[in-house]
Amino acid sequence: MQFEQLSAGHGALTAVRTGQGPDLVLFHSLLADRHAFDPVLEALAAKHRVTLFNLPGFHGSQPCLLPLMDAYIAALEDGFQEFGIANDAVLIGNGFGGTVALAFALAHPERISKLVVSDAAAAFPPEGKKQFEVMSAKVAEGGLGAIAEIAAKRVFSPAYLAAHPELIDERKRVLMGIEPKAFQHACQILQEADLEPQLHRLKVPTLVLVGEFDQATPPPLNKLIADKIEGATYIELPGCGHCPPLEQPQQFLTAIKDFVGL
């Protein structure tokens, strides 16, 4: 596939683009990067112009100066503007990218026509917040490589990881492309996120997906999002973990096919 390299904000935000057609935008997870969408990218790009953002501090994009969701949204809005993304774009976010996509849709509903939230949370319970605190502390002490095993267990379902133990080393390679301070900022944003009170006012057509065995953002957190957004559709993917495009790409494509228009 051919990729166009994009940058906005004088190089502060980076992305790649492929395909032709209506705009489709992808936001990746905290413990992944845009390559998590590689297994589904050819299918997505067959009918869409796909823009894969590198979120602030991840793999070429500069970190935001402050650990604030508003700072993320401002940077991403600059990207939408400078990358020439049309106002009828479909936005897909996984994990942290799903929470950011929710916040973006709430702040700029005029910029997108449809929203797909995969394995995300509008807010985390105390035990979820504690996990981000633990990961942030480990990164501060030992760098991103220190959480490779934790990351693999959060990204993949137990059975899938047991069948592919080499994925722990693969997660380590991915994590080393993230700016440590930006990772800690993202953990803080997720600890403080509380989008639930706003979900009722989101009128963008929304599809919520979640893997049955997601350890990071379990099904109840995703079901809550779907329940709070009027008209939202909820789909649970059997046997899947936190990152369906990476672990179960065909299941993911089947789930979004009619909604996105593949």
C-alpha cells in the first residue's frame, strides 16, 4: 500500500494516509500505535481515504505540554483542519483512542458523521484508575519496556496471548516508540476522564464494540457508553481482547461493515 506522510502544527502532529473515497479517521490505543490497524487497513482503504493519526507523544507526534484532554482535542482538531478531513468523516477509536474519539465527538460533533468506539471507557472505576497509576509509576522507574508483559496481557485475550507468547516482545518494541512522559500524561488523562455525564447529548450515530475478554476496558464499561448515547448500537465480539483490529480483524470488519459502509 502507498502512504502519504502528513504533519500539522508545524510538525507537532503526524499521521499517514492511504486509500481514496470518503474520509475515515483512526485513533489508536494507549498500548499500541497506528500499526494495530494494519490487519484491517486494506479493507478500510478499499472504499475510504483513511487517515491514521499518531496521537500526541506517540511515534512521531510531539507530546502535549499539559496532561489535559482539552489539549489533545485541540491538537487533533488542528490535524483535522490541516489534513483537509471533510466534515462527514467516520471516526474510529480503539482503547485510549476510543475515549479520545468520544471526547472529540462531544467537542466537535460537526466534524464527523459517524463514530465507532472500540473497547473504551467514558470513565474508569477506582480499580481501573489504579492500574493506570501503577503503569505510570513503572514507566517512571524503568521506562516503557518495564510494562511490556502488562501491556500484552491488557491488549490480548488470555487464550490468544498463550498461543502467541512472542507478542510480549512485540509489545515492547511498540512501546519503545512512545515518549515516556507522554505515556504518563495519557495515563493521567484516563484517570481523570469523566465523559459519562455528557454522553446523553451526543447525537452522532455511534457503534460501540468490545471484545468479550477485554481486560483493560471490560464489556460493562462499553455497554454503559452505548446505553447513554441515544440510538447507539452495541456489539460484543466473542473470544476477543482489547484490540479487535489486531487480534480478530475479520470479526472487527464484519461488525463495522454495514455501519461504516465497507
